[in-house]
Amino acid sequence: MTITNISTRIQARDGVAVVLYSKPNCSQCKLTSNMLDKAGIVYTKVDVTKDDAALAYVTGDKVDGGLGYRSAPVVYVSTIDGDIDWHGFRPDNIKKFITEIADAA
């Protein structure tokens, strides 16, 4: 069974290139959100405790179309060179793939 890629649907609907999958009371989620906010990045925030499809996508096996993560936050970024995702508070990745990318979509 292939998991529907909710990031693709959200990006098509909202026209954004960054999706932050988070959960309440998550310090790394808050740090990630704060860094994106301070940089003025437009992103869609999805609470995986309230969205079963998003939780299934984030935690689903990669062979089935999921991302395969078991912890939050998960950041999913569409770039000109392809899609990138990671979990945890990763300021290095936020800078490299979002805030300092020259050809940001």
C-alpha cells in the first residue's frame, strides 16, 4: 500500500515549498518554527497529533512512500534540485536548504 504524499497536496493547495510536521510541547519543533519565522520563511505547519494522514506519511516506511521518521519535527522542503527532508532541529539544514539557498522556489 502506497501512502499518499500529503506534502505534495499541501504544496499544491498552499503554494509553499516548506512543510513542518510538528507536535505540541516539542522543543525542537518550536526551535525550528522560530528559526523559520525569524527568517521570514512561508511554510505550512502540520500537527501530526491532529492529522492522521500526515502522521501516516511521516512515520510510514520509505518503500511505501512514507518518510520513515519516528520523531518530530520533520521538515520537508521542495527545491529546484529535488525534495529534501530531515528530522530534529537542524539549523545547518535550514540555512543550507531554505534560508540561504540562492534559487529558492
